Amino acid sequence: MKFYNLLPLTFLFLLFTNCGDSNSENEVFNLEVVNKKRTYTPNDVVTVNLSNDKGITADSVAYFLNKERLKVSGNEISLDGHKLGQRSINAKIYKNGKEYSASDDITVVSAIKPKIYTYKVIETYPHDIRAYTQGLEFHNDTLYESTGQYKQSSLRKTDYKTGKVLQKVDLIDSYFGEGLTILNNKIYQLTWRENTGLIYNLKTLEQTGTFVYGKSREGWGLCHDGKNIYKSDGTEKIWTLNPNTLAEMDYIEIFTNTSKINSVNELEWVDGKIYANVYQKSSIAIIDPSSGAVEGVIDLSDLKDKVTQHPTLDVLNGIAYKGEPNILYITGKNWDKLFKIEIIEK
């Protein structure tokens, strides 16, 4: 009986002793960025100090920026070629077959100042004034459009020159339509807060399936590069989706040389770059899809003044590209015009 009475006490002693040892092992090393700055760029080299108060010498150390392996020379780390954003420098330390960890956080912004572009209107076409435009994309010479608002959302196939809606699919009342893109004879359309994407047959506009979001907060914009699909979620992030499963594989964070760009909205892939509307801003950001750096900004601040002014008129939103150099097709939410514009560097 005495043996059984002592067993719980012995077990608890061993349990808490082991937990204490484990925690102390994880806290052996401390990583500190020396003379830390508010922001860094990919051109910077960061000096780190890896220390411990137990006199332990590591057998080896590997450094990562989040999960991306870093180039290290001594205690200097190169940020060249890595993504922008709020990043964590993580050290994995190995000693006698054991692995320890330590980290410190930094913010990486773009190394370049964005170029500023203006525009020239080439042609103007009629556009449905009741269309709350969320996504816009050409397939050949036909314009496809996604519209929003609860009980009013739709997917449309249109003749862009006349504004005539050739075919229209209404979404169910509980869906708020968002961005769309077309890849491999399928149309992909987002909903806003419903965590649901819709898949359609390109020829018939028949809905053939759905997909769910992962860690991305909401559904805002979509585009593709011919292989992968890109999705914005209303934050500074653009997610890369697997084209077969629509699963989120990775993301970039959108930064200029001074700050992050929040509320990234409608997307369009243009000659190797992502063009993005910024919600509530009369501008389009030109983004490097590999890093998240904003390379240019198109100022469209007075374009809204060229449409009919009315009570439900809303913001610029809608970018379409037909492959014409420096030419975009632009509209907005409840705009009665679609503009063909030429992009001109200031």
C-alpha cells in the first residue's frame, strides 16, 4: 500500500522536473539584432548576436527569415532575395544532438522608391451603372465581370464595347461577390466573408464546384500568371493558390520603401507584375510578385470625375488587360463608363 501511495507523488515530481529541464533548454540561447533599425531593405546586411548564459558553445547554427534559409557570414546575415514584411529571424542551434531555438523580429521594406505614372483616356465605353464591380478580366475579346452586394451579386459575360450583358448568373442572396479570374477554361469567383470560392465552366457559366479559404481572412481580388492563382484578402497580403486544389501555398506582403499597403483589392496580372487596386484609393499599385515590393503607382485620382455622379457611385475598382502594351481597361463600383487608358510615366 505504501508503494502505491508514493507512486503519484513520484510521478508528479518526475513530470514537473522534466518540464522544467525542457523549458530551460529552450531558453538557453538568446538572439539579438545588433543596433536594430525600424526598417530594413533586401539590400541590408543584419548583424546578429547569439548568446547564452550557460557557457554552451553550439556545434552548428542555421538562420531563417521566417522559413526562408538565410545566407550568413560570421554573424552577418544578408536579406538579399527575400520577401518583404514583418519577418522573424530564427536561429536553429544544434549541440550534442539537441536542437535549440532563438529569434528576433524585424520589418523589411522595399529598397526602391515606386515610379509614379499618370494616364490618358484612349476610348470610353458604356458600363452598367448598377454593377458594383469587384472583378474584371478579359478572355480573348470578351469581358467577364464579378459584381457585389448582398442580394445583387452576379457573374457576367459582357460585350465591353457596347456594355451589353451577354450572360448573367446571379449569386444566392447570402453571397457577396468579389474578385474573379479565368484559368484552364474555368472561372474562379470569390465571395467576401463567406469563406467560399465558386468555380464555373467558362463556356456555359454553369457552376461546377466550390472551394474554401485557408488562413486568408476574406475574399477580395483574384488574378493568375498562367500557372498559379493569386488572391488578396483585404490586408497587405496576396496569397498564392495551388491551381488544382485552390489551397493557399504562400503569401507576399505588399510594401513600398516606407510602409505597407493595406486593403489590397482587385488584382490583374500584367506582363509579369501584379496590378492591384487599393481600396478607397484612386490608384493602382504595380507589385513584384516574388517579393511584394511596390515598383510603381498609377495615379487615377480624377478618373471618377469623368463618370455620371449619383448617390450610389462608389470607388475605383476593376482592372482588365488584353495584352496591349501600356493599355488597361478601368472601371469602378456603380460607374456608368469603362475606360481604355494608356499608362504614362510621369
